Amino acid sequence: MELTELAPAVRRILAGGLIALISLIALNSRVTLAQPDADVVRVRAPRVALTNVKIIDGTGGPAADDRALVIDNGTIAAVGPSAAIKIPGDAQVVDLRGHTVLPGLVGMHDHLFYAVPPGLPDEYVSTARSFPRLYLASGVTTLRTAGTMDVSKDAAAKRRIDRGEEPGPTLHLTSQYFHRLEGPPDGDRIRRLVDEQARAGATSFKAYTSLRTDELDALVKRAHEIGAKVTGHLCAVSFKQAAELGIDNIEHGLWTDSGLVRGIGRDYCPDASRIALLFMNLTVRHREIVEIISTLVERRVAITSTLAILESLAARSEAVDVRMRIILSPEVHEKWQRASIARAERRAEFAPWETVLKQEMAFERAFVAAGGHLMAGSDPTGWGVGAGGFMDQRNVELLVEAGFEPVEAIRIASANGAAFLGEADRIGTIAPGKQADLVVVRGDPASRIADIRNVVVVFKNGVGYDSARLIESVAGMVGESESGPIMRLIELLTPRSRTQQMAMYAGIAILLVILLTSVQTWMANRKRARRNA
């Protein structure tokens, strides 16, 4: 067979292989959302008027009754007393008697992965398709991922949302976790990792427990050089040390601060329970805690409240959200239910964590009273207790339990996060000229904070999404891989760094050389056989 005869056959083989691959991907995809995006939209019009509604504006001021709000092409055009607001004649009018409108929540410690309950082979699974819908359904219209297993996968989710292909919050991507490097600290390597993660889409960076002082120093300096911020779940570096190095944000709160443990060596991370036990026996008036708060406030280090995940460590029954039964896959739901029951039966064992929770609440109140910048998030990890969005709502409830007024808790969970992200001029509060990121809830969270769970419609950029339909669209989906085996293979082979890209390109080049050499050898053997015949 000559080369001219071979080409059509090769093309047919390649075409057939491509069709087969596409078919396999389609058949194996397990992202079977129950409803197309159009079915989760309740309000979509150039102009929308929300009338006869109570408004919590996100500034911390009192709620206002009998208000009207006009949305014009995704922007808040007017807001004020119903009698004073002129409703455009072409507006879609939504009467919201008995409802409250508040600004979209800004989740500052959220993830696009789920920590599955004990007893399953995977510890974490990607939720890059399901969680954005759950966050949005819960009123979270903007979020920071605050650490990821795979920034490229989060970046793909962000692209789908930004292009309008899937519903979800505006995503601000945080890097993969920066752990302690093997061997001595290597600032140059840290800087290279920062640049690599930034190219992949990260706009902020996450220091993790084992990261050492010199490594954190290199991370903060390089991040600041490229105009990015650093947050951290710290341990080997104390809060005061991190503040002095210029860290921008610290996650979780004082119950993770190794600075409370005396006599430990440099860059040593003690057991978390050891820190917690010390924290239990201190009050916010203790000299060490007063000094820590003073340093954080002076250095303008923000704290992210994640009371919801701490509550789950205390095995409180309130931490178990019954809505999880809707969204979890059958196998994961079974393990989740068993874990919930087991922890409830052993709650006495977790009593120390209840004290830690109360102490952390007191710390957060004292931090804010001293002028500190407190934000809120969910951190849907732990033993798989809750999902993104649901835990954000619970965190606001716990801020109220901590002693904040409901309107102040909402400010912490909306305006404060927007300010940290540099988005305060656009989102976080309700005012004319701002983006129409709004949450409509049935009831009055200003007097009963639990009503924050009664989300009816969530407006993102002026489009109103039906909360219940968003949750239904991921029913039975969370906890399983959101890709079929072929897609998982593609994800596994997808390069995540420049080094991996170069290795992949080199491998492809070698395979092409081998393939061409094999074809040439086969053709030469065919010609030789013909001559010999």
C-alpha cells in the first residue's frame, strides 16, 4: 500500500476514534443536572421592581420596612420608601409582602470540594459543578475559594459561570495549599510556586498549617509584589508572627494559634487539641489574647469566622442540616447519617469543643470591638457535616449567637468580605449604582436570624434564580465524582503546571516520532515484500 492509499485509511481510523471518544465522554459523564439553567431562573427582565419589602442594606444599620427597589439591567437604580420610588412602566413587578431583601453574601472561606464522611475510599471529591449552585441557592453571590485541591478545575468552573453557561456566584480563586517544603526553606521555590498558581488563575494564596516562617515570608512578599493577598490556616507560625510578616488574613480564629503554647520551638506545629485546651482556659481579657488582638488590629489583619465548622467539632445537633439528605448521593448519605448519629451519641466526648466554640465567639466579639475586620465563611470540610452555602447561612446564625445583632452579622457576611476583596464599590451593600446581587428571604432575619435559610430568590447581576430549583438540580449528586471515568482520565492527564506541560509535550513528541518511525518501517517492509515477490 502506497502513502496515498494509506492516508484515507488513517483518516477513517482517526475519525472513527474521535467519534468513539466523544460518545464515551457523553455516555460516561455523570453531571446530569436535573434541570437546565433556564428552569432555575425565576426573574429575568431588563427592569425589575421589588415592592412592599423589608430591606437590610448590609451596612449594619436597622432594617427598613415598606421599601421598593428597582433593578435596571443588572444595576440597582433606586431604593427607598415605597411611596417615594417611581416604578418604571415596563418593569416586571414582584410584590414581596412578608419578605426581606438583603445583600448577596460574600463567602470568604468556601471551597469547591466536599470532605466526605468517614468510611468512604475518597477523602475529598470535587464539587466544582454542584457547589456553585448550592452557594447561589443559599444567597452567596460572591465567594473566595480559600484554598483548593486543583486551581485549574476551579478556574474552569469560574469560566463556565462567567460565560453564563452555568449558574453560580462570582468566584475569586485562591491557590492550592502552601505546605512546608521538603528540606530547608527555599524562598525561590516558593516564589516560583506563587507565579505558577497565578498563571493557573489564583488571585490570592493560602498558607497552611505546616508552612514555616521563612516560607510564609517568601509567600507574602511575592504575593504582594504581584498585587495579591495571602490568607492562612496557621499553626507552625503564630498569629503575631504572621501579622508581623504582613499576612493579610487569618482563617478560623484563635483556637488554631500556636502562639498560645509556651516553650515550643521555631516553626513547630503542636497538636490542634493542645492549642484548643489552652485556649479553653483563657479569657479575652487575658494579657496574651489582648496583645494578639492588638497586633492583628494594628497590622490590619482580617479574621475569617468559620464558627459553623467549629460547631460540627462540638457535635452539636444544630450542625446537622437536614437539607443534606436532598443533595447527597445515596452511598454518601448513608455514611453521613451514620456519622451524624454516632457523633450525637458520643456528644459528651466532644464537650471540650463546645467550650472552645464559646471562647472563639468571645474572641470574635472582642476582635471586632477593638476595631478588627471580621469576615465570614463556611469551610465545608470536617467530617462531611455540611455543604457549601448551607454552612454559610449557619455561620451567620452563629455570629448572632456569639452576640452580634442580626444586621451586624449580615454586614460581616456581606459588606466586610466585599471590602476585603476590593469590591465594596460594586457589591456587599444595597445602594443605587451597585450591582443587583440580592437575596430575597421569606420572613424577617433582622428579628429572627434563622429566617436567613428561607431563601426564595437570589439575584445575581439582576437575574433572579429560584433557590429551591437550584437545590433540586443537584439532588443526589454531592459526594460522588462529578465526572465519568473518561472525563476523570482526561482530568488526570491534564497538566497543572508548566513543568507538567513541558513533560506532556515531550511525551507527545516522543510518541509522534515512534508512530512516524513505525509507519515508515511498515511501508518499507511492504515495499521490500513486493519486490521480493
